[in-house]
Amino acid sequence: MDRDLVEAAQRGDQAAFVDLVRTRGDRLFAVAQRILRDVDRAEDALQDALVIAWRDLRSLRDPDRFDAWVHRLLTNICIEQARRERRRVANLRVLDVEPSTAIDDLLTVGDRDQLDRAFRRLVPEERAILVLRFYLGYEPTEIAEVLGQPAGTIRSRLHHATRAMRAALDADARLIAVGGTSR
Amino acid sequence: MNQRSDTDRMLRHWLSDGPATMPDRVIEVVADRIARQPQRRSWRFLGRLTMNPAFKYGIAAAAVLLIAVAGYSFMPRNASNGGPGASPSLAPTVAPTLAPTPSTAAVATTSPSRAAVRCNFDVVGCAGPLTQGAHSSAHFLPGFSFTAPIAWVNSFDGQTNYELDSGGSSYVLVWSDVAISQHTATCEPLKQPGVGNTVKDWIDFVTTHPGLDAGKPVPVTLGDGKGQVVDLQVKAGWTKTCSNFPGTSVQFIMHAKGTDRTYGTYGAASWVKLRLYVLSVAGGTVLVEAYGTSPQLKTIVSSMRFTAPR
């Protein structure tokens, strides 16, 4: 049982903690990559979050809340890292990592590029909200718990972020409609 | 894609595309890093829930709920010297353990060097990493001296609590102004009714506690401190918990004075074996607890010499 693993890790069992990481690592990494849009920085953020989780694991009151707790740690580290990155790169465009070249019936390559650009323009908290909502499927109340903000604030920011992403695609569509291209 | 549902669907689709496998090296790096990263103990600031507002902004010492965490026990070779027996050692480090939570106060007056050291609960006043050799408490009352092995850290030195850490999972915690606490599900520090505070009261309480397995108490003398030492462990069938700590535990220590309710309660988690020294010093009761596997615990505790105020 995972609860047993968490409790063993709380008693200092490093192997148990590594087992917990193995079974959750992919999902955590995916979350970090989607917030940060960079696999290297996602890897760094995940490592930091896991080491902090290990260090502070004994402060976790309910072992059944381990997953939510680790997601919270990771999300907050990603937000902080994204803030630093925004300050550092200012207006420089961040290099795409593993850009998708797939074209499917829902999103074109142009759509994806526009979404990526729009996503990077969002403040880090809004990026995290979108990922928690649309990748992990969290409800606003759950996102509120992760980010430590009121649910009403989360709904408002979710609305703003979603609208910003929608606007990016609409702008792209308008360009195409008048005979141009989005790039 | 003009409707909200389309936008939601689009975002789900877009976010689902991307790397979804953690690189193998993350496991290796994390395993390596946690091997060098001691876990923090479960320090709690229960007092924030109950303290008088006058104490909110840091007037006394640090507010804590201490729940013991450690691994393996140690057995006495010579209880009259107060020392735990030898057991496998953990690699010590010189890094002090710093609590993540904010402090409630600085500890009394500190020397310039001590003022620069961040202690548990982010307060100041402790000595930090200790040189090998003789040391004394600076703020703890009653004062005491001891001999520190190499690489140990004084991570807290307040008037009623003093702590020495190996940097790993071994530590010595000294308490004054103590009272026997009830075990409460909320970790609320409530005095055990009808129980006194002498060495005998303490020993009688812990040796008859339904949640504790206790060894045979043995007389001990540490300078002017005279009392008994006993080994304790939570019984396997004990089911009570404290909401601030995972798993079962037994809480039985708190500070006696009302103002020191901010210190919360202290106890032993289910996997802990601890050695508890209960000493009478100048009419007051002092507790010394030793946890962990380091054989250096014996050196430290057996060298402690409490000094009654003259």
C-alpha cells in the first residue's frame, strides 16, 4: 500500500521514498514540463520538489494526502522558477522544446504554436492553474487547495487564462481568414 | 471552436501532448540527494492555535510541538553515568537543522557569534556547529556543561529547551519547566490532572502509562542533577494518534507555566525508542531525552553536568 510506503519514508526509509517517486515520477514530471514548457527546467524543479518532500515528509499529517502534498510542492516550485525565468529572460523568446509537429483534426501546428506563445505570456500562477485544471482535471476547489488561494480567485484566474488562450487562437484564425499565415 | 467547451477540449488536447516520462536520471539524482539530506523532525507550532495574543509577535521563546522522531534505540552500559550504549553510527554532518516555520521570538540576549547562527524555528541564540570539547548552555536554566563530539550542532538554546543534533537522526533534547501532559487527539497541551512533578511522579507515570513500554528505571546523577533514567517505547497495540503527527504516538510532556503553553506538547511516535532522564535540580525537574543511533549520544549525556543556581 502507498500509505505504508509513505509511513515508511516518514520513518527515514529512503528506498520506500524512491519507490513512491518511481510510481509518481512520470505524472509529476509531466506536470512540471507543462507548466515550465521546458524539459530541463522541469527535471530540475522535480528533483528539488522531491528532495524537499523527503526533507519535510514528517510534517505531512495524513499519509493519504501525499500525492496532493507533492503536487503542491512541485507546483509552487514551478511557479517560483517560472517567475525567475520571466524576470531573467524578459522579452527574449524561450526556445521551444520538443515542439509537436503533429497535425490532427483538433489542432494544427499553427494552433499549437499560438497556444504555446499565449501560454508563455500568462503569469506563472495562471499557467499552473491551466495545467492543474486541464491536464490533471482538478476542480477549482482542488486547485485552490494546491495554490493556497481562495476558490473564487482561482475561478477568476482560470477564466482569464482560458480566455487568453482562446484569444490567441482567434487571432491566429483572423490572420488566416484574411489570407495571411500565423507565422 | 468558439464555445467554451471547445476551448476546454482544445486545452486538454494540447496539454496532453508532450513528454510524459520522467528521465531515469531523476531517480538516481534524487536517491543520491536524499541520502545526504536529513529529514526534518516534525516540529509544530501548536501554540499558535492557543497562545495568548500578547505572545503572537515574539516575546517568549520559540513555540513548538515536539514529536520525537528517531530510529533505533540504545541500551545503557552504565546508567549511573547516564550514557546510552554503543550502536551503529550515522554519518554526522555539521549542517544545523533549521525549521521551515517562522519564529515566535528571539532567545534572550545573544553573543555576537550566536546572533549570527540560525537555530531551530529560525530563532537565534544557539551556538550552531560545535567544536569538539567542552561547552556550556548559554540560556537554558538550570545551566549545564557537556563534552561535544566532533560535528555535533547546538540547534536550540532557550530558557526551557536545549537541543543538540548529530546532523542526522540522533539528538539530545533537554527540557525544564515541565509538566506531565495528557495525550489529546488534537495535540493540545493539557496538564494531566492529579499528577505531580517530582522525579517519582514522572517515573511512576511513564512506567504505568498504558501506551508505553518502559524499561527498569535506574538511578542517575549528572552533576547537581539527580534522578532516574528509563527507556521508553510506544506499545505495539497503542492506537491513539495526535492530529499533528502521522501514526500512533504518546504525548506526555509539556511546559508547566501558562505562558509556555506556546511550547505545545511532546511525545514519542510509534517507532521511537527513547531514553528519558528525569532529574531533580535545585527543586525543579529537568528532562533529558536522547534519541537515535549515534554512539556519541553516550559521550554527550554522560558528560552533562547540571549546576544548581547558587
